[in-house]
Amino acid sequence: MTDALPASNGRGPLHRPSDDVPRQYPWPVPFGWYQVAWTDELAPGEVKPLHYFGRHLVLWREETGEARLNDAFCPHLGAHLGHGGKVSGSLLVCPFHGWEFDAEGRNCRIPYSEKVNKTASTRAYPMRDVNGLLMAWYHPFDEKPLWEIPALDEFAGDPDWTEPVARDFVIKAAWQELAENSVDSAHFHFVHHTDVVPELESYEYGFPTQRMRSKQRFPTPQGVVDGRIDVDTVGPGFGVTRFSGIVDTALMGCNTPINAHTCHLRFTFSVKRLGDDAGTSTVGRAFVNEVTNQVIEDIPIWENKAFVPRPALADTDGPYMKFRKWASQFYAEGVDDGVDYFVPPPPDPRKPIEVVELGRTSAARHRSV
Ligand code: FES
Ligand SMILES: [Fe+2]
């Protein structure tokens, strides 16, 4: 008598539950700098629970102003520091028994003991406050940052540029699926119904950067205007797209993995002033809405598609394979591309088909241009 399952039930390979759940993606969470908040969302002394990189996190700001990010669970008995934790000066205080932790996550005071617990610590993530964004460095093996995020003139308070305008979306797809959109010129016509598609002039990549230069013709009531779309990406979590032609616009796109199959995409726009505020506002708002609507149009494709490691491409398709080589540099845990299709989970037959609200843009983010 043995407990081992038979290799076959006589009708083909034995059907184990795990066979029903194919891997949706070949990728783990890539390493890099990721936006975890806008700077103005976190006041001195404030504490917030977050969940990114497949981890429970606590975001907090010292009373003197530095923003911090740590793993959420207290090493004493596991309280979530983001739910009821408080800031005292430059320390984070656990809500359960009052232990205090510094920016490095080290225990530095136990209120009912003379000693600290030197082994008690919670992982600290390097943070930067740049371009009005709070960026955190994630690496699965806790390696130190390998690059920095550049400070951009358009987001430095120059009065020639408008106050930033923000939009965000939670999307049930992996980081790389969204990022690949940037090299996909053919989909503009079919998904976004644009008459003219960007014409790629050059695509170059290194580590951690990616650089794309494109020409774009914009049809207007006054005729066609020649414009440009120039994209500079720095690692998986930060890119700036500069649009010119009708109105100069800078767009920071920050795509933060919530886990390996869901991400939080944040856009921050600034528009170069046209001379009259009303005109800037009208043109700027139309532009922001157009880009936002394009994401909303992309979402059903991203959320339902398979990932095809060896795609069947047209000779005029964009530089997908170069893009994928660039992206592959950020997976410290390796990539599994041993199957032909990575597919989404099957729909649950007990549930009616879910009608997903496309794009989540919180009311607080509707600041006027
Ligand atoms: S669980 Fe945090 S102090 Fe006890
Ligand atoms: Fe798109």
C-alpha cells in the first residue's frame, strides 16, 4: 500500500489541480526605482500601509521631512506598522507594544525595557524624492541602487510649465506587457483609431536606459502639424515622454508592480504654457484626456492577452525583440520562457463575466491644467 498517486488515471496524464493554473507570465518583479506615491500625498509624521512588489509595506515620513519605506510587519510579534503606527521625531512606533524603529528599520527603543533587540529589524527600501515623486528602490536580493532617477526641468517649478496633472490606473497585467506598448506602433490604428501612427526614427538601449525618437503628424482643423514623440526610459519604473507639435507636453510614466501580474500605473503631465492661460488649459486638458483614454483603450487588451515569447512578427513591426532584451536586464531571479504561450487564468464559470471599470482615476488627482 502506498500513498503515492498513480501517474495516470487511464485517460491521459493525471489531472492535478495545479495543472489548471498555468503560469500567467514568465517574469518575476523586476528590480528598479518605482513610484510609491506623489510627494504631496505624504505629510510629515504621516504613516500609510502600501502593497507593492508582492510585499506588505509601510510608507512614512519623519517629522523633519524624509520619506521612508519599510517592510510592514514588526519583527516583535508581527503587527502591521502601517495600521496604527505613529511617527515620533525620526522614528516609527509600532502600534502593538510601542517598539521604535529608525529609517534603516533597526529597533532603537523598547519602552518597557532598558535594552534594544539588536536582531530586530524590518527591511528598509532606499528612497528618493525627485520630480514630485516618491521613488523607492526594489531589488529581490536587497542589492543597493544601481542607478539614479534624473531630475527634470519640466517638473522643477519653472513658471513656463503648468502645475503637474496626475492620473493613475490599477491594471491586471504584468509590468512588461504595459511597457511593450511603447514599441508597438501598429496598434495605434486598431486600438486607438488614430489616422496617423508615430514613425520610429531610432531605438537604442543600454543599462538601464532606453531611448526612442519618433516623428508624429497630428491632424488639426488647420491642417496637419508635424510633431515629435521622444521617450527616455530609466529602468522599468520611470520614463519621460516629450510630445511636441501642437503643444509641448512632458509626461512622466511610472509603472509600479503591485505583484508579478498587477501594476499601478501613474502619469504626471506638465504642459508648456501657450501665453494665455485659457488656451493652455483647453489644449492641455484635451491632450491629457486623449492620453488617458488611450490607456483605457489598451487595458482590455493587456488584461486578457497571452504573452508569446516567440511572436510571429511582420517586417514592419516595431523593435519588440530589442525591447525585450532591454527589459530582460531587470529580472535578477531569471525568466522562464519554456512554453509557447503564457495565458491568463481561466474565467471562473460560477461567476458572471466581470465588467471591469476601466481605469481608476481618483478624484484627488483631477487637478486642472
Ligand atoms: S508587535 Fe510591534 S511592538 Fe510588538
Ligand atoms: Fe496603446
